[in-house]
Amino acid sequence: MQIKSAEFILSNSDVEKCPASRIPEYAFIGRSNVGKSSLINMLMQRKSLAKTSGRPGKTQLINHFLINKNWHLVDLPGYGYARVSKSSKKVFQKFITDYFLKREQLVCAFVLIDCRHDPQPIDLQFLEWLGQQQIPFSIIFTKADKLKPNALKRNVGAYKLKLLESWEALPPCFITSSSNSTGRDEVLQYIDDINSEFEYS
Ligand code: GTP
Ligand code: MG
């Protein structure tokens, strides 16, 4: 898929105030600092469409972007890291879980996992919750440039085995790097395929 246009639409913390249009929507979620915003910029080939930072907790709101005038991409705050007020210390903030529960336009949640780390309970718990809610998801392993090919293969393989302990089948999985654009074509193709189903249905 060619990216012809990518525009920021709006930010808010209330799913009811998200854009009303019914075009297909894809959301990026995962631990703080896993690379959600960077991945969005890499996919869109725009340096600072989504705001990134070396410090966790950069993205604080639900951010909608309109792509090619016919689908939405959503940058979400990370989970597993709480800054500022005590009330935001909940692991999965309510407005984020509300987003997943109420956003009918959401066709796929991309759950980002840092390829360097062993499976973390918080991510496995979030995947399980998505499954219980019957929200379709795919997994994106991020920061592939930080590992040598063998270590990358070993880690991704171990992750998949861990998933198979609780899931009968694996979701679609992608390996990406926002530093060198690994995985860009695959993720965009996957989105394009889903978008085409919408056009013809
Ligand atoms: P929050 O908004 O805080 O939840 O974080 P985020 O998941 O949006 O992460 P963000 O994209 O802001 O990236 C966090 C840090 O990781 C930044 O310093 C990025 O430069 C770095 N980073 C993200 N993706 C990659 C990658 O593929 N490779 C490398 N080497 N660094 C990355
Ligand atoms: Mg972010």
C-alpha cells in the first residue's frame, strides 16, 4: 500500500468523542516505550506525525490519524507505567479499556512487544483480556534492529511457544524495526488486505 496522505485528526481521552465515521480503524497498543508512536511514523514515513520520546509515558491520549482518506490509525498511551497522579496508577487505564470495548470501527488491535524481552505477565494478561472480549488482534515485535538475527529468531520463537500454552492458534505476527523499516511492507499489506474486504463487503 502506498501512503498518499496521513493527517492528524484529534486527541482525547473519551471514546465517545472519537471520530464518528465508520471507516476501518487500527490501533497500536503495548507497554510504555515499546515503540508504538515510532512504528506509526515508520509505517507512514513521516518523522514526527506521532510524538515519540525516550522516556515512557509520552503518549497520554487516544490519537486519531486519517490515512489515505479512508482508514484510521490510532496511537494509544502505553500500559504498565504510571506517572503523575495516583488515580492514573491503574495498570490498564479505564479510557483505554473503554476504547477497546466501545469502538466498533476497530478492526484490528496491534499489540506491540519488545523483541528483546522474555514474555511479560502484563502483556500476556492484556492479550488474554482482548481474547475474552473477542477483539481481533495481531502481534508486532518491535526494535528488531537491537538484536542479532539468531537472538531475534530465538526470542520470537520462544514468545510464540509461550502463547501456544494458552492459545490454540497464533495470531498474525510481524517483526519490525522503526530504525530500519523492517516489516513495513508486511504490516501495510496486512492492513490493505483487511481494508479491501471492507470495500467489497
Ligand atoms: P509511550 O507513548 O510512552 O507509551 O511510548 P511508545 O510506545 O509510543 O514508544 P516511542 O515510539 O515513543 O519510542 C520509545 C523509545 O524507543 C524512543 O526512544 C524510540 O526512539 C525508541 N524506539 C522505538 N522503536 C524503535 C526501534 O524500532 N528501534 C530502536 N532502536 N529504537 C526504537
Ligand atoms: Mg507513544
